[in-house]
Amino acid sequence: MSYSGYSSKVDLSLIIGDKELSLSHVGRSGVIVCEPCEPIPPCDAKIVVKIDDAVSIKNVFLPQGIAGQGISAVFI
């Protein structure tokens, strides 16, 4: 087995209005914010996944909002 030594650059973020929050995890139905933030009420948002030069954006709704850093937030 050979290894190229290459690792993809991955950035995960959540955009709510004019705020962009870094994410530590994105799952099938939830995200985890990895930076300090005030609680955010239920709202529409965008999940942005960047892998190297490829960008994927998903429009979501956060029915319970964001409780804070490190706490899982559900999206639909």
C-alpha cells in the first residue's frame, strides 16, 4: 500500500443571516458549532461544506435553534 501524503482541506460552517459559525461536525440531521456563540432561536440557515476547491451549500431549518458551543443542533 502506498500513501501520497495528501490530506484534503475541509471547512465546515453554518451561515445564519450575516453570521458565519465554524462547525466541528455535520451529520445527516444535526450539526455542532465549535466556537462560542450566544443561543440562536429557530431559524433558516445554510450549511457550507468546502473540500479543497469544491463547495456544497445546503439550505436547512433549525427548528430548535442553536443552544451554544459544542451542543448538537438538529436541522431539517
